[in-house]
Amino acid sequence: MVRGGSTESVHRAREAARGFACGLVPAPGSDTVDTLVLVVSELATNALRHGGGRYALELSATRDALTAAISDPSPVPPRERAPDLNGGSGGFGWHMVRRLTADLTVAPGPGA
């Protein structure tokens, strides 16, 4: 588990995701590993920015799937918004995560 509350923790989350995936036997292909790292980076960053400033990451795997579970203290679920094509204020991450994942679940945590 990786716990984060700073932008440096997003780097640690990416490293943890890459190390976890590369340590699996058999290891997934490099495209799959890169996708996992990107998804983890986006989710951790979103949790920091919009989810209360901290998060916890748990990684798991089955024969058929890699799972990255990110939890944060916010009771408000993530929402899609139109990407800002001119001002650079974001809006791309959630769309990217939806496109890159086979299954995306949002569930309220305990206390939400």
C-alpha cells in the first residue's frame, strides 16, 4: 500500500505500480505496465487535487486483471468535466482513465 499526501507521493505511487506489475510472474507486457502506471498517476493526482489532499493506493492482480484501488477522504465522487483545451486547467485525466481501463468502479468509502 502506498499512502500519499504530496506531489512526491504520486512519483512513489507510479514506482510502486511499475514495481508491482514487473514483479508478477509472468510479468505483463510493457504496454500493460505503462498503462497501469499512467492510470495510477492520474488517479493519485486527482485524489490529491480533488479528494481531500491525500490518498491510499492498493494494487492487486489476478491471472486476468491488474487492479489499482485509490481511496481518498472525500465523500464526493469524481466527476467528468469538459477538458480545457485553451486554459490548461485540466479535465483530461478522468476521460483518459475511462478510456484506458477495462473496468472502472467508483464506490463510496466508509464514512462517506
